Amino acid sequence: AVVSTQSTGASGIAIHETSKAIYGNKNSYRCLVFRVSPDFKKIIPEEDMWQMKVNKSICQKLDTTNAVKTLCSQLINGDATSNAVPRWILFNFEYDIARDGRRTDKTLFIKWSPETASIRSRMVFTTSTKGLLDGPFLPLYS
């Protein structure tokens, strides 16, 4: 497995190349989810069931609504293991502007850190967020 040499802030963990590859293809996804690996050494993409591709066969507003419902369900109703894992979520939220009806979108960056997560995982998660934003996710703010 290839791991980037770029550390992520005070925690010093690296961003796995798979995370960078998925992020590089972010326009194909409605929702991307990343987490700290079980060994606390790298930032990895969450399992495939968490990565939601854009469904171009339906209205994008409906696709956004469906993705929000699925994500909330997974975060709230997951099993004991998945409920105890902090996650970074990138969500491409599409909506209509009320005044003129134009469709636009915003990428939301959500930090999810459940109370059931261990103190160590919450600390590594928190200290890695700045490095993650300074690294591959910097384009979110441009």
C-alpha cells in the first residue's frame, strides 16, 4: 500500500494515496467519507457503502435528498463499530436559488465525531483536520 509522505498537522499521520485518488475524482460523487485508519497512521477512505456516486439518471435535487437520507441513516443507525468512528464527510449539496430558480451547489465539509469514539481516535481526528484541509482538500476553499 502506498502512503503519502505528507503529514497532516500535529498528529503526524499521512494521507493514504487512495484517499487522494478518490478526492481527485470528487465530481463523480455526491458524498465522500474519510476516516483515520485503525492503526492511527493514515487517513483512508471509508468503505464503499459510504461513498455515494452522483446518480445522473434522476433529478439532481432528488439525488441530493436521497444521499442526505442515506448518510444520516448510516451515521445514526450503523453498527457499534461504525458508530464509534470519527469521519470527515465531503457532501456535494445541490439546491435551487429561490429568486431566479437557478440550480447551484456547495461542497459541505462535515466533521463527524460521535461521543462513542475513543478519546485517542477523537484526538487524532481533531489534530489531523487542519492538515487535511491544508493538503489535498484546500481547493474546497478556493
